[in-house]
Amino acid sequence: MADHGGNFNSSDIELEEIEDPFAKLGAKSIDFIIESAFADRIASKRSSKLLKYTKGAPGTVHTNATWMNRFVAFQINTLKVDPTIPPTGRHLERFFSIVPSKVQTYSSHGVPSFSWIKHGVSSLMGGLIFKHETFKLSSHERMRLSTTIDKLLKDGDVTPEPTRVAQWVTAALVIRLGDSYLLDALNNGTKSWSITLSRLLSMVLMAACASRTGEIGRSSKYVNMECLCFKDVDIRFDEHGDIIAHIVLRFQKKERHKQTMDRRTVEVRNLKDPKHNPVCPIKLLLIYGVRRQAMLYGGDMDSVLEQGRSRGTIVWKPELLELPVICAIDGPGKGLLYDKPAAAYQILQTVKKAGLYAGIITPIVAHDIRRGSAKDFITLPGAAKGVATAKTAVQIGHSAMSSTKGLTQRYAGDLDEDHWGPRLAASKTYLFGPQLADRPIKIARLRTDDVVSECEKLGVDPNDVNARATIRRQMKHERLLGAKEALDPLPLNSRVPLSKKPPNILPLGNSKRPRPSHPDTATIDPRLLGDALPHIQTGGPYLDSVQMHQGDDQDDGHGDEGDNAAEGLRDILGGSHSTTMTNNFLDRLHVPTDFDSDVSKIHGPAIDFMRYFSTLDVAMVAVLEEGQTRFEHACKNATYGCLYKNRYAKEIATHEPKCKYNAGYQLDERPYICTRCQSTFKHKDDLTAHVKRIHNWEPKECPKCPEGGPTYALKSELRKHHESVHAPGSRFVPQRCNFEGCTNHEDFAGNKGTIEAGDLQFMTAGRGIMHAEMPRELEDGDPVVGMQLWVDLPEKLKMCEPRYRDLRASEIPQVKIDDGKVNIKVISGQSHGVDSVKELAYTPVWIFDIEVQPGGTITQSLPAGWNAFAYTLSGTTSFGNGADKTEIGQYHNVVFEQAGDTVTAAVEADAKEPGHFYLVAGLPLDQKVVQYGPFVLNTQDQVYEALRDYQNHENGFERAKGWKSEIGKRMMH
């Protein structure tokens, strides 16, 4: 190349422009930026101006704001400086020297903890750096601040002692917690089994996943579904039929904003050992899902498992995927709020309560389960499968830095093993773990009077809500400490045997055998001896109700001795059978000895465990207290006239497919809607007639009956009365209205009646009725005594029209046997060739009023296979034959085994008084029974529907609107 003698300048060369290959990247977004430049300028300015220090979780943001508010108040009021100017190190030094004395602490040490003040320094420093661009502490200022904090510690203004001593709740203790929690509910009862099982599931999920409470429930200050939801639980069946679940912890601490593939997933497997049933997350998830009807395929446990195996997976209903697995509790034991996650505090309280049931003397909290999980892990033999190592990084070409930052582990995915089962198998009670007792820790109930007395003793106003709450907390804490001090700690590493129970051998024979359902101390239900029968304006019970009055002179001396005599009557005629199972296959268990319960219910075969707890008390449904309101979902057809609303989206999803309101139905088929009850009609004339007949009908008496007879609220009821009473060949006599006697009845269908001593009334509630029953005040002042029996209707008759009739004592056939020593009133059924009055009730039931004189004996035949019981009213009666004869005293309920077709009863010849009892038998109904208060139906959805009908005055309850009891008014003083 030629040399230009040093006169060459490369800048003089004109180079050809090369087109930038990246010039058009982002062109579409750039166009949008240009188009909205003015608006974005304002929006970005506003965003920058209003930006707050909100980094971190809501709880962290709350804490940061608290410390900043304290410091700003100190700047303004104490230092008298401008808080918009960056503070100096001396300002911070003075602030932290006085702040420990300005906060209230619940610590037993009386001063805040050292970790609290350290967290405050970190929190405030971050806030000040965000707030002030030029804020910075010199080395000198940092050292002075550090020395200030150290001086607080040395002077005792803060304490290095923790608020509580951390414990290690290992898998062995989790077994104890689970067993004790279930056994306590079985022994002592629970307001809601759904709540109990949900609480147990929350503890077991924490232990099985080694998680925090905020990864299962919702952490403090969060407001959305930041919790474990159904979409996070994937349950599948492998080729061997084993059940495996993958649980995604989307809200693991510090990782809440990670992509789904990077979130921690825990594998759990179905536990095979029956002793681990209460702590098996798979079983509890399936039980909980069946109770909640959360599965898309299958209803009961057997069908869910069958569908799951055939499909290879459990499929949750789509509307539940975004809803929480562990739900909040609506008040003290009312029910579960399916659309609201459980707070982390709820799980904490569950663990504390379970610790008391398990006899754990040392206080434990939920996080101790996580610590115990770590203790379990270090004792497991062998390396965990699925952990990415340095060798793994080399094999896939990752650098050491990538491996250190966790990238290689994210490539490898989650651990490919279940660690919960091996932990349960290998775990032992930690030698230095919580101190254990030999029985549950029971605290005496704290009554309101006790709290008020303590407030007055301490000079605290009992009406001061906050002060009273503080006193209550202190009293509960003192009682808890007292209860724990009274216990004898177990020796270390000891196992506590369960008390054994003998097997329950049921005799079989030709006759029904008596099985007393109450101890000798049981007495009549005092509610049967009260001054009134509490049925004023009660919603329809969907039952046949039989009320039996014994007379005016019955002794009420036992009225205050107990209320357990009627226990179990609901199940006798409904076909439910209580079976006592033995626990002879279990010798020892890590549970307190106070639990004298049938352990086979929790440690029996897996399928029996799952069936039992998936159906136990599933009839209970939660309703809101009167006056409360909550958000309700509306039917999508609301624009077409549908008024259906529900708190739960799943109920809306069930309703919408069968909703009759839609554009085509309303406009083409039944376009005329009654504005008062929402009924629809094809023709306008039909609507007019409906309004006149139903809503504008004026109640009137029957013109053919004597004056003062019943008033008929509906024209249709008056017509039925004419057809049944006044038509030729009627099988019924006209109703009598006699206001002198024992008990008055009236209902919104216009029925009225008075029953005297020995009379009966039969009321079929059917699709629903409101009624009142009031005792008449007797001239001699004696109380009115009566008995009432509720009998479930067959499913096909649940929606029949309600009806009512009296049965006078003079109408009841009677028969005497055994030379006149036994008198039988045949109320319903047949006895010794005598039949009762027909067509009293829809449900097949036999009822006998039997009185046996001393020396008398009766053998009453009953239909084979029927359930039967006897209720003793007076005297002592022997039931059974020979060696199986059992003497039963007054006010006992005797339940007979289903085998056999006769009942034998006798009174000893030297007895001082006759034996008087009722004998009742009924056909078992092979149907599911779901009860809530007076509503008795076959499914939970039907109960919900009945409650809505009652509240909205629909589908049989139209006459309830505005109806008031006249006889009830007369009883008011």
C-alpha cells in the first residue's frame, strides 16, 4: 500500500453506512410509547412521586412502616427536626436508646428482645435509604450505633433470652398429635367434624411437607389466595395402584414470585401402616375432598377411589381449583368458609390445642413441627434422591456458579422420593424434646362470672372490653400452668399403653334382646316436662311428628336430673346402626391413657378409616347468624329473573345447569312472572288467577263447620277440607275446636286442634310447615306432660303436602291379655289380633302404650327386621327371657337388637307398682339422612335449598310470610 508521507488522515475517508440489523427491534412497542408519550409522562411522574417503600411480604412492609412512623414521630416531637431532611447517626443513636421503653411487650421478661431491636435497626435503615437519596452513615456513626444497641443489652433494656424456647416436634410426636386429636373428638365430641378434620389436615400437611404455616395457610396481611389451593395438589395412581401426591408450595418464603417450574414440590405417598392413618396426608386429603364433594368424578369414598384408579388421577372440580385446601373457620365451630383461606394463626392455634390433647407439657407452636422435620432429615439413612450435586453440574455443562445459585437443581427438578413415610418409620421421640405427660392436659372452663369477679377483685371495670380480655388471658394462662403442674411427666422414651376394652358380643336368638342405651343414673329429658313445647314458628322438619300425652297427673319430680333420656331416638327409625368395634389388635400406642376410646376407628384398615371419617357427621351444615351478611354469588341468569344467590361458587355452578330462567324459557314458554313469589306462567290470565288465589286470598273459616272452627289461609286448603270432611262417604270426621284441655296446636295451613289427656296428634310436615304447640294452663296447677316422636319420611314422600289430624283417647283400640294384668293401647300397628286406626302416618311405624300389672307378662310380635325401642315411663319392667332378662327402671330408653320378631316384658309379682312403657318399632329406611335443625332430607344440597325456601317463602313456605301464632300470643306474659 502506498505511503502518503504522513499526510494521511483516516477521518477524511467517507465510509459507506451499513444498515443496522437491530434497528427495527421493538418497533411495535416503540410506536405505542410514541403514541402515548404525553399520558405516560404524567402517569410515570405520578408513579414515581407516590412510590412507597413496600418491598417484601405484606408483613415485612407493615413492620417497616411501623418503625418509620416511630422514628418520624421522634424526629418531629422529640428532636424538633424536619423529617424530610436526612437524619444523622446521632439522631438514630438517640432514637434507639429510648424506643425499648415505649413499646408494650407480652414477654415474660418484661422488656423487648435483642432480636427485636436488631430487626428494627435493619428495617429503619432500609426505609431511610429509600426515602433519602443522600442518607449514609459513616464508619464512626455505625460504630456508635452498634455500641448503643450493645449498651441496651448490658443495661437490661432488651433481653437476649428468646420469648419461648424452640422445640423439636419430630414425626414421632406428630403421630401422637394426630392420634390424640382424633381420639379427643371421638371421646368428647366436636361441634363440627369437618372443622376437626380440616385442622388435623393442616398439621399433617405441615409435617409431611416440612413447610411453614404461611405455605399451607395464608400469612398475616395477605388478602388474596396466597395459600395452598386445590390446583396445587395433584393426586395420582401409579401402575401398582399406590396413591402418590405432588404438592406445590407456591408461597414458600422468599420464593413467592418464582415461576411455577421453580417452586418447591413435595412428593407424598399413601402410608400403608394402619397406625399412621391419622397422619397420612393422602387419606386425609381424600376424606376432606369427599366430605366437601370436591371431586369431579365419584361421590362417596368407594366411587372416588374407583374413578381415580380407572382414570389414574383424582380430578378436582374446576370451580375449586383456585380455592384454598385449608379453609378459615366461621366463628366458634360454626363451619368452614370454603372461599376464605385459613390464617397462619389458625394453624398455630390448632397445634397448641393438639399439644394439650396429646399431653405435651412444654408449649409448642406450629414452627416446631418444621424444626422437628429438620431433626428427622438428619437421621434418615442414605442420600436424598433427586439432589443435584457438583457432578450433576459438570455432566450437563453448568459452571460451579450456576450450581451454587441453584440453577442446576432447578434443571433437575424436585426430589424424587417421599420423605414423610421414611421419617415416620425412622423417627424417635427426641431425647431433649418437649416434656410429655401420661394424659391429656385439661383446663377447667373459664366462666363469665369468674372473669367478672376477678376484674372486681383487681379493681378493673368489667365493662372495659380490652381490660377484661387481658384479665381473661391471664386467668386462662394461670389455669393452664396449674393444670400442667398437676401432671406427672412421663419417663423419657416411655410408651403409654391404651386401656383395653373387652369385645362386645351381641347375642342372637329368636327374640329381640334389650340393649339399654343409658346408665342407671339416666333420667327423663327435662324438656319433656317443661311448660311449653318449643315449636313456635319452626321451619318444616320434613318428618312425621307424633305427640303422645300421658295425662295431667304425671310426676315431674325428675325434670331436672338430666337430658339424656331421648338420646339416640333420631337414629332408631332412620335405619342407622351403632356398631361397637374392638381394639384387640392394638396393644400399645403413643397416646395418653385417658383416651379410653375405640382406637380401631383410627388404626383400623385404611378403607374403613376413610369411609368412616368421610361420612361421620357429614349432615352438619354451617349457616350464618341472623343479622350477618356476606358477599353472595348470583346466578348468570339473574338478568332473566333468577333470584338465586349463594356464598359459594360451587353451589352456583350446581344450580346454573338446572336453572329454569333463561332468555328462551322466559320469553317463549312462561313470560309472565309473579313479582311477589317469582313464579312464572304461560298466560296472563293464569298469573292474575294465581295472584288472586295465593296472594290476595283472605283467610276464612269453613261455612259448613261450627262457628269458631279453623281458618284456611289458602283457597286450595279450604277445597281439600270440603272434599275430605263434608263430601259424601268421607273417612274423616270434621275437626273439633275445643279450647279447654291440655295442649293446643295450630299451623300456617289453617289446622287447629286441642289434645286432652291420652289424646294424640299426628302431623306430617312434608315439604314444610310452620306450627305452634302450647300447653294449656291447668286449673290445679299441675304441669302438662307429653312425649313427642319424630319419624323420618321415605325419600319419595319428602315433598308431600303437610297434613294434621287428632286421635282421641276414645278412638284408640285397647286389648287386655294375661288375665287382665296387661293393658295395651294399640296406637299404631297390631297387637294380639287388634288393629289400630288406619292412615295415621305415611311412615310404617307401630306404637303401643303398654301397662303391666305386678305378675303380668306380655310377648309382643313385631315385624322382622324392624328397629325397635321401649321407653319406660314408670315402675320397673324386665325385658327379655331367662338369663337374658334385664330389669329397666323408670325413664330409660331400651334399644332392641334388630334380629328376632318378638319383645317380651314382665313385671315381678312382688312389685309395688305397675310397669308402664311405650313400645315403638319402625321400618328401617335405606336412605341417607342429612339433618340441620328441623330440616331432615337426603343430601346437603337439599338442606341448603330448604333453608333458602324457608327464608324466601318459596316452594311450600309461601304461607309462612307474615304468619304468626295466635296461641303463642296468649302464652306471652
